[in-house]
Amino acid sequence: MQNNLLSEKCINLWRMRATVILILLSFIDGGLFVFFPDWSIFLGIIAVIAYFLMIIFYFPTLYKTCGYFFEKDIISISSGVFIYHQTKIPVSQIQYCVISQGYLQKIYGLCSVRLMLAGSFESVSQITLINAYRLKNRIEHLGEQNGKKKI
């Protein structure tokens, strides 16, 4: 049972996303300042405090709790900080895998693997492209052992 955590680069990706959101909120807050200066200052302070709390505490904790691992022919995906979520999926239930990259993920060399099931999907996000193909190949290999066609 080997636990595969996310790439360390994902913390930088999350910080980049939070920074972009803070910049956009600053522009909106600046427009609000014309009509509601007191509320604008209050909301700006709250946004900056939330930003620093996310960067210092939330993102590193989220990094430590997210990951995936295999137990025989079952893949277990875990994530969450305040609400911990763990999903166990038998490899025989996976129909196919999709590897995708967003713009910021390409900059950091990360991607997401979406495991398509009958009527739903599960996702493993912020892993390196090499680990994504390893995950896909392992699922294909286990699927072939269980008598399924190649995914």
C-alpha cells in the first residue's frame, strides 16, 4: 500500500490561483470604494487576512491530506481539510481514464486524471504528467488482469 501524494508544485499552483483571485477582488473592492468606503476597507482587510491564512495554513494542510493509493485492485482517493473525503473504487468499475491539463497546470507541469465510471467520475488532481501516465498504465494493467479490455 504505497501512498502517492500530490506533486509539491501544486502548492505553488494553488498560491498562484489565490493571488489571481485576490487581484480580481481588489479591483472589485476598488470599484466598491466609490460608493461604500467603510465596507470596502472592511472587505479588503478580510480578503487579505483570508488570503494569508490560505497560503500559510490551508494549502500545506490540503497537500498533506490529498493523494491516492492502491489496495490490490482497488484505488483509494483521499482529499479534504475540513471535510475529509475518501473514495474507494474497484478497478473493474473504471471504464476509461482522461488526462487533462489546464493553462496554469501546464506552467507547473501538473495534470488531472479523471476516472470515468458508469454514470459518474472521480478525479485525481495536481499530479505530475509522468505519475498520471503511471496511474493510467497501472489501472490498465489491473483491468487486463481482471479480464477487461484495455482502457
